[in-house]
Amino acid sequence: MHILSIVLQSWLLFSMAFFGGSKLAGAQHQVELFDSIKLPQWFRVITGYVQIAGCIGLIIGYWNPGAAAWTSIGIGIMMLVAFFTHLRVKHPIGKIIPALLNLLIAAAIVILNADKLSSLFG
């Protein structure tokens, strides 16, 4: 596996684990964030579970780069939605940067592993 892909994958894994875990734990900043974007708190929990599922896919991706690429597509879509949601409610740039950075990292993982997208199961 390409070293850059492993580094980016590890960063994305750490990020998804941190943010997903804080959503599931009900961290005050996550509760306030979902209040500010006018989404119900049950959606915060669902988002946390989706992020933790992404962590599992990224871990599998260390052995199967196709899984890393497909998981990164899913995370990228989630980060794109998060980016536009932050823009919609006019959050400051400091709240927008994590979603944008994770979107770019997910896109880079997909690009680095694009040749493995068709080989998810073998």
C-alpha cells in the first residue's frame, strides 16, 4: 500500500473516531453544534454511529485498499454535506475547516486507491 495513503487513512481514522466518539458521548460542543444547525439530537447519535462505521471501513482498508477507497467515498459525501450545512447556517471558518479538511483527505484516499475500487472483495 502506498505510504501516503496509509498516513492519510490514519488521519481520517483518528478524526472520524474523535468526532464520532464525541457525538456518541454527547459532548457539550457536539450537542450545541447540532442545536445551532437545527438538527435533532437523535441525528447527532446516528451521525456518530456512521462515523464509527467509517472507522471500521478504514481499518479494513489497511489490508484491502478497495475498502479504504469505498469508505472514503462515503466519508467524503458526509463531509461534503457537513461543509454545506456549516455554510448554510453561516458558521465561522473555524467550524468549517475540519469538514473541508476531512473532505479533501477522503478525496485524496479515493484518488490514491482508485485502481482498487473494482476489487473490493478480492
